[in-house]
Amino acid sequence: MTEAVEPSYELFIGGASIPSSSGERQTLIDPANNRPLAAVARGHADDARHAMEVAQAAFEASWWASDDGARRGKTLFRLAQKLEERLEEFARLETLNMGKTLRESRGDVGFVVRTLEYAAGLADKIQGETIPVPGARLDLTLREPLGVTVHIAPWNYPLLLAMRSVAPALAAGNAVVLKPASLTPLTALALGRMSKEALVPDGIFNVVPGPGKDVGETLVADARCRSVSFTGGGTAGRRIAEVAAQHVVPATLELGGKGPVVVLPDADLDRAARGVAFGIFGNAGQMCWAGSRLLAHESVAETLLSKIARIAEKYALGPGVAEGVEMGPLVSREHLESVLQFITEAEASGAKVVAGGRRATDAPLQEGNFLRPTVLSQLPAPARVLKEEVFGPVLSAATFTDTDDAVRQANDTRYGLFASVWTKELAHAIPLARRLESGMVSINEAPSTFPQTPFAGFKESGLGFEQGIDSVRSYTRRKNVLINYSLPKPKN
Ligand code: NAD
């Protein structure tokens, strides 16, 4: 066991750490060395139902859902401040559990602090409108919290992706039940406990780790669930939408991607190479919005590819907690095997491995799930790596001849989450950006987002949105109130 991590964690329900109803525990594994890290209570359907009951009771009884948005905002600012004070500790916990570098974890926790502050600032700006209607009538709308909202998070940005929907839901006055990914529940549980110190009322913020099918589906199927926000893969996302539809509950889905990176002939190639590398090797490529398909103009492709390969070969791999490390391990042995399988198949189909393509086997990395940053080229059109999300540090490179060809190739995917365009000429970039079927497009910038900018996918990448000015309102419902203020007609 590592000293920065407590040996054992419980569920967080009703403002208290409690064991699961079955008493079962799951051992978490440090992905940097595959040794046991901590034991966590494994929630089951009974625990999920208990959390929903507690959350509903807190929603009805506490001040949280009242019209005092300023008080809610103040409480969330307090939570943000406490988190900022312990940013280093949370970053370390995230790194040990998930594998990403400390620098990446610090960025993630900082983003959560900003998300809480942003949502806190919106908490007292939730307001309805008055609508002109004929006669002696006044029509107005009220914005009310939904009730109990369910949030299901993946393992690649464990705390960040959980809190980008939890923070606005809390700011809007809802009670929240969060199910973190089974592999990475530690920071969410630690933040649940911190919410109590910040004076969030007991039962308003609950965290129930456990298997997706059992805990996740039970939460969504529960009659008290008023909305679900899901971030994860397409298979689970479709299932959640189905379960939510059974009792007509809205589901926000943030799913996978297969992001194209289009490099035009006039791009600054050094800058583009650094951006492409960051967009696929950051977080060891375990990003929904990774730029995993490079589309370079044929006149610059070779030069660009060799620049990217040089960057890839220099990446310092190691345990995320070690100083100077630029890429940590993949999250699990099983996931490493799945990413390696893509590379093996690509090689067998005749692809060229321009960089990486293998595990890091030098001591002590051979104990962990380390994969060298990989660049593949000359891929045959049906290659699986071109179509499916790899979710690892694997770049597939191709060329295009003209803008129409670039657009056709970029949009030739069932996903539509993120794309980037690299050029010195905005007159080229903007029309191209408009033609890309992606919820987010960056020009001369690797994947970047802020709490105030919307995050959403087109096509099979998702439904609905997170973040941005409308995030808090999206966790409210609108009620129309019509008042007739006419005086009774005098009787003669
Ligand atoms: P996953 O779908 O396996 O799991 C995500 C969460 O859903 C986990 O908490 C899991 O336990 C739960 N779950 C699984 N099956 C469920 C079910 N039937 N009912 C309820 N809950 C269930 O995804 P993952 O492997 O954790 O994450 C990787 C995926 O997430 C990738 O596809 C990636 O692109 C996607 N992702 C999308 C975004 C985005 O914002 N669009 C961000 C990050 C990750």
C-alpha cells in the first residue's frame, strides 16, 4: 500500500462513510506497477437504492433546494477553496489511482476548482421570465431544481468528468448521486467527504462506487431519478438512454470520438507537430477527444510525420508520481492488451510503425502498463484502428490532396466530438472548420476546454452538452404560472 492513499475507502452516503450492504470490497491496482493500492467498498443495487432514498429525503428536507441560490453558491465556493488548498493531495491520489502524470492531475484538479467556482457564481442567477399575455393576466416562469440527479463517470479524468456535471447540478439545487468508474473511485469519495466539511447538507452529495450494470442501472431505473448525466463508452451510453427512457427521464450522453487533425500545407509544422503529439499522447491517449487521426496535406506529410516521430521517441515514460515524467501507464493491464491488439492487427494488415508500437520493457516499467507513444502510417482503408476508438497513445496518419478530400476523410466516421485544423491562414481555417461534423473544433490549438465553454459531441459522440453558461439551467425545470388578477364583475 502507498502511504498517500488510505488503505481502505467506504461508500459516501448521507454525509457519512458507510460500508456496502454486502460488506464486499474491491482491491484497486496501481497501474504503474500492478500492485494493490487500496480496498474500496463495492456498492450493489441495494446501496444504489439506499443512496436514492437518502438523496430524495435530503432534497425535500434541507435548505439546499430553496430559492437561496446565494447560500448554495457560497457553499460551493467554500468547497472549491478547500479543494484548492488540498490540490496537491488530490492530484497525488488521482495519479496513484489512474496513472496519469502529476502535472496532468494537477491540471485536472485545478479544472475542478474552476468548475465549482463557475457553477457557484451561477447559483444565484437562476431566474425565470415574465411573458406578456392578453387580459388581466400575468404569466411567469419559475426555474426549479429537478430533484435527484444521477451522474455516471468514466476512469480517464475521474474527478474532472464527474464534477463537470455534478457541480452545475448542485448549483441548481439538486441532490446528487455520483457513480464513479469502478477502477478510479478514490478522488470522488474524498471529495464527497470534503463536501461535508464545506457544509453541503448531508445527503445532497452521495458517492456510490460499484459495477456499472448493477449500481449504475439501478440508479437510472429508480423512480426518484430525475435526470442522468453519463460520460463513457457508446455501449453503456445506449443502455443508459434505454433505461432512462422507461420512465421518461432525460439523459445527457458524452461518448467516444475519433478526432481528425487536419494540417494544411501552409501550417507552422513545428507548432503543428507539438500540437498533434499533445493531442494524442496527453493522458497516454486515453481521451475521448484525442486527435487520433492525422490528415496531413500530401506536400508536408513526410516532414510533419518525422517531426512527430521525433517527439514521440523522446517522451519520458514512468510512474505518474515521478518528477519529469511526461507519460504515465495505461489504466489497467486489460486496457493495455486491448490497445496492443489494435497495433498488432494494423501491422499485420501492412501498416508501417513510424514510432513506438511496443510496450516499455526496461526496468522498472515492465511491471506497469506502459506503452511507447505510437505512430502508424500507410494504413489500409478497412483497418480497425482507423474506425474505432483505441483510447491509447496511438496516432494513425493519412494524407489528403485538397480541401474537399480533407473534409471527406475527416467526416468519414460515426463520431463527431473534436477536430483540429492547423494553418497560418484563417481564411482557410474558418470555412474548413464550418464543414467539419464535430461538436468542437480548435484552430491551431490541441484539445483545450474551459468550464465556460460548452463540451458536446455530434453524431454518435453524444446527446446534450456539459459546461458553459447554460450548464446550471440545464439542471432545472421550467414551470409556467398563469395568474388572473381581474376583479369580479359587479352584480346588478
Ligand atoms: P464505460 O462506458 O465502460 O464506463 C463509464 C461508466 O459507466 C463507468 O462508471 C461504468 O461503471 C458505467 N457503466 C458501464 N456500464 C453501465 C450500465 N450498463 N449502466 C450504467 N452504468 C454503466 O467507459 P470507460 O471505459 O470508463 O471510459 C471510456 C469511454 O468514455 C471512451 O469511449 C471515451 O471516449 C468515453 N469518454 C467520453 C467523454 C466525453 O466527454 N465525450 C469523456 C471521457 C470519456
